[in-house]
Amino acid sequence: MHTETLISEGVFYIGASDRRISLFENAFPLENGMSYNGYLFLDEKTAVLDTVDESCSRLYFANIEHLLNGRPLDYLIVNHMEPDHAACIGALLLRHPEVTIVLNAMAKKFLLNYFPSLGNAKFLLVKEGDHLSIGTHNFRFVMAPMVHWPEVMFTFEATEGILFSADAFGTFGALAGNVFATDRDFDAAHLSEMRRYYANIVGKFGEQVNAVMKKVAALDLKMIAPLHGPIYRSHFDKLISAYKTWASYEPEEAEAVMIAYASVYGNTADAATYLATKLAEKGVDNIAMYDVSKTDCSYLIAESFRVKTIVLAAPTYNGGVFVKMEDFLHGFVNHKIRNRNIAFIENGSWASTAKASMLKILEGSNLTYLEPSLSFASTVKEQQLAKLDEIADAIVYSLKPAQE
């Protein structure tokens, strides 16, 4: 059985999707599996770009052998050595010992860490700007360190105008037959999971990403073919702009507010709900609320890249802040998120330490802290509702430049 897809003249998609996987990298929840993309060129010479995760190896190799139809495999181009893309290199070499592996020097070092038995394989080392011709198709290599491993490179095929972008522009989720992104509801269908993928997988390395985006913007693009998710034939400016915004740690939607709350018995949740209601009454219509105990941190990190203002509402716990909020904030800091407005609500009950604990975690993150904040004991009292109104006013005021 083979399921390859022709994507351009002499260029085929040979990847596959794993719908059984529920955690990507054993960390990030997947609602609809994951795709692992590989590509094959048939020209005067033949070339495969990247392998796939072991879970998809059977279909991947069936696609290759069907397309080669007895021809030798001349080149394997390795853009990224992470095992979800490189796990099948050893098995590919067993089938095609004649192949020359094209990769950069750091990627070769990583490859031999994973496959020490391949030390005698044929290698072609490339660096920034090097070219490789296989007939009518010509590859140019673009180094892309830390997007998201240090050995990553992109491959640009000039004849078809295809950028093979490794993990860049990748998304979570399996493919459902159509390997191309559709224009229908583009943001909801593609940008949302691309944001979550970027924020959690690549988000820490914004400076390096921006440097690579300058190279990408200079290319004559007809197609972007990542290693996860759909292939893009349009919306290039939108995709590059989104990456530049995320990589600069500027909010994608400056009028958006996220309320992230932790609540053990529901009282802190009530305070967060009251605040959301007041914000809506005051005209804020881009509000997202998340219970940090029920929402995986990967979604909270992604939303933190999207919004300008974040409300943190949490109770004291073990003399600090509630554990799920603590986990989120450590992730927030580890991904270097900055240039955000932060408002606080703390439920002290027997000790008002939640806000101080949150501030300590966030220390040095280049954030703007909105005043006032609210500290209450167990339940919000009637006379304290005015303080929540003031917090709502402070948030609305902080959004005015974006709204005007």
C-alpha cells in the first residue's frame, strides 16, 4: 500500500500521520494525532528530504519504493536530526546503501550519535548558501540554527520555489487526505495550532527565529513544506509576519485579554468570572478564560504569545501559590515571554502569599504590572467588588492604544 501525493513537477509528499499518538514529545497533548512529513524528488537523480517517526515508517518506505520503482536513491537531505524526523535514517541506509547523505557538519555529529554504525556512509557536508543540482531541480541550503535545534537547516528548491522549512511553520495535528492548507477559515484551521506548536517547541529562541525569517522573506516562494502539518501554497506574508511577531515577543492581538485562574473550591474562579463580566460590560470583547488545573500548559503558553494582557488569579497553597499556576508561570518564564501587561488577584485564605510568589517567579521578565490588585480571604466580600471594577478599568485603559 502506498499513499504518496504529487505536490509539484517531479516532487512528491511521502509522509504519513500517526493518529494514535496522544502526547507529542511525550509532553504536549494532541487532539488529532500528528503528521510526519517527508518528500521525494524524481529527476536525473533522486533525492529524499528527511525521514519520519518510526510510527509512520511502514507507509513511508512503501511510498519511496513505489516511486523509485527500482531506481537507486542518490541523495538523502537531512534538515533536522530530531528522531521524529530522523528515526528511519538507519533503516533507509539498509535499503539504499548507495545513498549520499547531505547535511551540515553539526547534523552529521548528531547523526553519528544516533547511528554510530553509519560512520562509513557517504556524506556530503553543506553550509550556508551551498547548492546541489539533481537535474532540473536545484537545492540551496539555508542554515536555521535553533529553529529549534542547533543543527537545523532549510532546503530551498529554486525551480519549483519550494522551501522545505524543517520544524518552522509546523503545526500539531494529523493530515486528513489533503496535504495542502486550505483557505477556508485559515486562522482557525491552521494558525491556532501553528501558534501552539511555535510557542512551545520554538518559542524560547525568538532572536534566532527572527534572523532566519529575514532569509525566508528574501526567497521567491511558491510553496512552504514543513515537517509537520500541511503544505502552504499561499498566505506566505501572513505566516512570516506571525513568526516575526512571535519571535519578537510582541502580542499578536494587542486588544486580547487572557484570564488564567486557579481555584480549589471555586471562590477564586468566581472572582475571575466577575472580572471577565465587568470587562465585557466595558466593551472588551476579546477575552479568554482558562482554569489552569484543567488546561494543559501548552495552550496557556500559546495564548500568552497571542494576548497583550494576562490576569493571574490564584490562591495561596503550601505557603506559596497554587501548584498548577506555579507550573504555568515557570513555563511562561522559560519561554522568555515578555512585553505583556499583568494583573493579579490572590485568594489568601490563611496567608496572602500567592501574589508575592507569582511576582518572584516572574522577576526579570520585562512585564508591566497593572494596579490595583485584589487580595481577599476565602471569598470576595461585597465591599471588595469595587476593587475588581478598578482592575477592569486599569485593563481597559491599558488596551486603549490598541483600540484607538
